[in-house]
Amino acid sequence: MSKKKFNEGKPAVEPAEDKKTEDRNAEARPADKPVEPGAAAENAMAVDGHAVGIQPGDTILIAAQRAGIHIPTLCYLEGFSATGSCRFCVVEIEGRPALVPSCTYPAEPGLKVQTHSARVVEARRTIIGLLLADHPGDCLACVRSDSCRLQELASELDVRQRRSYTARPHHELDTASPSIVRETSKCVLCGKCIRVCEDVQGVSAIGFIGRGAETIVGTVFNQGMNVSSCINCGQCTLVCPTGALHEQRDLTRVVAALRDPAKVAVVQHAPSVSVSIGELAGLRPGEDVDGPMVTALRRLGFKYVFDTSFSADLTIMEEASEFVHRVSHGGILPMFTSCSPAWIKFVETFYPEFMPNLSTCKSPQAMMGAVIKSYWAKRMNLDPADIVSVSIMPCTAKKFEAARPEMGRDGVRDVDAVLTTRELARLLKQHNLNLRDLEPGSPDSPFGERSTAGKIFGASGGVMEAALRTAYNLITGGDAESLDFKEIRGQAGSKEYRINVAGIDVGVAVVNSLSNARKILEQIKNGRSDLHFIEVMSCPGGCVGGGGQPLSPSKSDIKVRLDKLYDIDRSETANHRMSHRNQEIRQLYDDFLGSPLGPMSHELLHTHYHARPVAR
């Protein structure tokens, strides 16, 4: 038996989350009316004896999911066109001789559908058997052993042993990328990663290569991910149902540093992590566990815990100043934000002509790393080489960013190791630290105070909103009457807004996912000139939907995380909602940096970029 190629369909609820989807929709089931066998209501179909309402454009799968009826899937991605290639979601329709894929079969009034009949279950068991026949047997040591969709489906269908084995071709483990590991032997050819890379990010770093039984998912010429056009965003790792694609793990290095008495281990945590990691501890999506997370990090052995929202405020001081300077002195416009490292690599690779438009500011992660290894090291009388600076990030591309030679000085890196939200969750589990049970703690000064402008960095539009609050102050000397720029919030792929500040008309845009960024770059290349400041986040929804976040987020999960960040913002008084009101930021400039865009700020907090070849 050989591996079958699955071509599928566009991102969203990943099959591994079907059970979670079922739980969330459980309340919908009581509204379904039981029907007599052989009967179906008008504008409804009968699914497992329940009347299920139909909306225009519904497939059987979509209508059933909305009603809280579980149909297992493997290659299906909510929101993308489905092809029914894997056939795992097949159902039986009364009067039809063959089973049909529910993800593509139109829902029609009067259909009588069985989702778990004997024929259906046996068909799914056969598919699992075929996939297991040439799948590695190292489940215990696999990074996805507790979150593998293939393993979950095998368990659901009680497939406990392999019926047959096939000789698997040898595939080298691809560990060349600083962000993503590719284990081809574990790939089930569902194609989700390809769709996300191509349709969501507009990168197409991976695709089906080879023919027949030799088909694999790989890069151009099947070279390492490091020499491909991969931008390290990690969206492929979110949708991969097995361990075929996952983040590079820095846990071993971090644990070694925590246990080394000669090292001072410090940690920073990104704004969006506190509203997402709780999901991996069994909490509700969007629940803020900032305080308990700080306590957990200290118990792990970190000597100092800092909040990256502080350096997000620092980024705004520099970036807003840079924008105002460009506007005032005829600088290159539009200016693009630079805090998303996957976006930076995207420009370097595909649009190097726009590198002068990028802000020269480092990201909040890198800025925090730089001031820790300089100002803080001197203040604490520490050798920067003895400090192990760790960051907890929602993003796999931050691993790539930390490894860039530009992110350090004199052979000392700004950030020594990056853990994703998922990696931190594993570390907490390893040490039996449950965020449900911990009392809240507070981050350490002088990098612990933050405004909520820094906190909303985790949301698409948050960087722009924070920058506008401070840019308004820099231009007028006062604060805007309203600090809420709701027009640039939300999950829409592209949002635009125009604001007049002291007679200056400013056009801004907010974009998330790089396929949308590509569209706006092409518009500018073709002559569009009404935009002056553009925020680009690589991942859908911004950092809350980052490639290092909990696997397979639904659009509703991402929305809840976004809403929570803005709830936190609304809960503060006005002064705590603006980066330029952060007293510890002011003190840092007074004691060390001097002023935004000054010589010391440029040395530590700004960087440069370079063009990269495109893999063809």
C-alpha cells in the first residue's frame, strides 16, 4: 500500500479541533428537532435523526457542524474551498449507492444522512489503516504525541494495530531552518500547509513534488527550508495534523540555562501570550493569565521576568518619532511597521525595492533584548555574556529574528533563545505548574511597567493604534480626544483609515496575512500614493493568530483573544493607554537612551535589512 495524495481546501478550524468545535457547539444541539426515520423538515435535512437547518451555500459538513453534529475530518480547513480528497468525512445518504464526502456535497432539503453508519465507520477505518501502513511508529517521542490528529482519529475509530506495512523511503530530517522542522516521513499529504503558505501568505515555499507513490511535500528541488522562500511564519505548523511540520525546539537550551548557576536567566513575554496560553491549560479561549504566568516563570527558575509590552511602548516611541520625522522632513513614504520578522523577510525576499519604506526600528523582542544586554547589564553589574535572555513569543519567526546577525553587538546576541507559546506550555506541564492554581505575580522593574498601547500590539491594528496615539501627541503636544481607532480593529485582512492631525492628512492601512500585504504592495507599485503609514502583521488576526500559538485556532478563538486585548485596553485610565505616558520608558530615556532617534537609540534600537534571493 502506498501513501495517497490528498489535495484539500483554506485555513481555519483544523481537524484536530473537531472535538473542541463539537464542545463549543453543544448548546446548539437541543434546538435540533428529533425527526422520525425517513422524515425531513422543509428547508432542513435529517442528520442522524435530527432536523438540521440549511443555509444557502451549505455543504453537509458545514450544516452539521453548525448544529453541533460531529463529522471527523482530516484535510478540511474551514473557510477554504474543499475538494473531498481524503474522503475521511464521508457520510451515507439514503438512496445513494456510494458514500459521499460531506465537505463538498451540497446540503439539500430532504436529505437523510447518516454520519456514523457501519459502512461509514468501516470506510474511515480503512483510510486510517492505509495512512498508518507507512507512518513512522515513534509516537511516544513525537513532538505531536499529545496533539496528533492521525493518532486521535485512530483512537476514535479504535484502530489499535496496523493491518499492513509498507517500505518507507528514507527522508532526511530537515532542521536547517532556525524556526521550522520538516519531518517528511510523518506527512500524510493532506496539503493544508501548502494551501496556507500559498493562499494565506502568498509565499508558496512548499508544494507537492514527485509523482505517484513518490509524492512528498517539499521545497523547490527539495532543499532545506533555510534556503527556500520560507518566511518562518509557522502558519503551516498550526494546520499540520501530524508532526511533519513543527517549530524548532529551544527547550533543552533554556532548561540547561535555568540549571546553570553561572548564568543569569531572564525572560520576557509577548503581549498576546497571556491571552492564549491559558487554552493549553484547559482555560477558556482569551482568558488573561498574565499574573499567574509571571509566577510560573519565576518558579521555573528565571531570576527576572520582564514584560515585552514595555518594549512595545519603547518601539512606539521610536517608530512614531520616525514616522513624524519622515512626514516632517520629506522622508520615504509610506512607512511600514517592522515588528513582524516574517513580514521583514517577505519584503527582503519578494519586494526588496520596498526596504527603504520599512521602519528601521527593531521589534519589541529585539529592543528588550538590546536594553537587557546593555543598560540593565550595566545597572546590575553583570557581564552581558553571563546573561541568558529568553523570550516567550507567539511567533516561530521570532526564532529566525533572534538568530539574525543584526540582532546583537560584539558577538553577543540580543536574545539567546525563543520559546513559542506551545513550548512554554510544555515546560509548565513538565514542571507541574498549572496556571489555574497559581497566584498572580508582577514583572520586574525597570522593564515591567506597560501601557495598554503596548498590550494591544498582539492584535492586528494594535501597533497602528498605539502609534497614532503617540504620533498625535508628538505633532500637537496634546493627546487625541478619543484614543479608540475602531476602524482599524478586527479580523478583516485589510483595513484603512484617514485622520487629520493639525492640518496634516494622514492615510493609514492595517494588513494581516501576507497575501493581503502583497496586494497593497502591488497597488503602491502601480502608483497608489494616498497611504502614509502601513502596519503589516504576517499572521491572520495578528500575533494572537501567530504560528507559535495553540494549534488549529478557529476564527472565533482568534476573535476572543483580540477582544480580550481590547478589554484590557478599555479597563485602564487614559494615561495608561499611551506609550509616551509610561514612566519607566521616560526614565530609560533620561538615564540612558537620551531621546527617540538619538545616537544611543539608533545604536541599540534600530537596524537594517538586506535583499535575499528567491528560490525558483
